Amino acid sequence: SDLGGGALVTQIHDFDNILWLLGKPKSVYAVGGKLSSLEIDVEDSVQSLFAYPVANGTLPVSVTLDYLQWPPVKQMTITGDNGKIVCDLNTFNTTVSDISNSKTETHSFPKLQRNDLFLDEIKNFLAFAEGKEEPVVDLHEGMASLEMALACKESMLSGKPVEFNWGEE
């Protein structure tokens, strides 16, 4: 805990994905903590429920972060009236299910290698440092992801929902 670890911070890119797809949430309620027999002093399991206001109510967005799943699962599922999309971030496969025609299609990205993601990130950072490119993820986006993680931790510890006060940027 002295180094700031835990599932909320080490798996923070799930929050990056939510921000990229949906923007900033209104509130979050989270439960979890150090629940396993792992020899760590930080949270190993967290379930978060983010609230997004929409025209006809509140859109719930659920995020599960943990160190326990074996084999590891890293998926993003978007479910709607007309079907769902499942993106498997470990296998680089995306499955699209369309309820209107009972059709399911799988799209694979076999040329994408996980290490390429990290190499591209380093290249972008170096190009930004040299003034040649803008960062793919800027400081404000990184701060928003961290605010989401810290709000989850606050909710988890207090047992209460946390409202976001995003203010002006």
C-alpha cells in the first residue's frame, strides 16, 4: 500500500476505456477490498457501479477489477436493445451479436501483438517529448481515470456512493 498498488490503480486502464467510450460518470458505488489469501496489503477485488445520466434514466456501467481470475479474463461487454458487443482484450477478438437477425460475428485482430501496445505508447511519449506529436492520452484524461479509481476506493471504504464533481477544465 505504501507504493499505491492495488487492483484499482494497477488496472486503471479499464477506467480509461470507459472515459473514452462514455465520458465522465455522475457517481460510483464500489465494494471489495483485500478479500483473498494473497499476501498483499491492498485491494485484490473490486466491483464498481458507475452511473451515467441518459435521457430516460441512468445508464449503469459495471467494472470488475481483481487479481484472482484464473485463467485471466479481460473483457469489455456492451449490451443494448439490439444485441451486444464483447471485446476480449486478451485474445484480440470482438464478437458482435445482433438480436434482429439472430446473427453473431467474430472479428479477430491476429496481427496485433500485446507488446506492440506498449511500444506504441513509448514511441508516442518520446515523440511528444520531442514536440513532434500530441499525447494519445493527455494529462486531463489521466487525471480523470485516477479520480475514478480514487472515488471507487472512497466508496469501498465508506460503504456509500460517491458523486463526482468534475468542475471546469
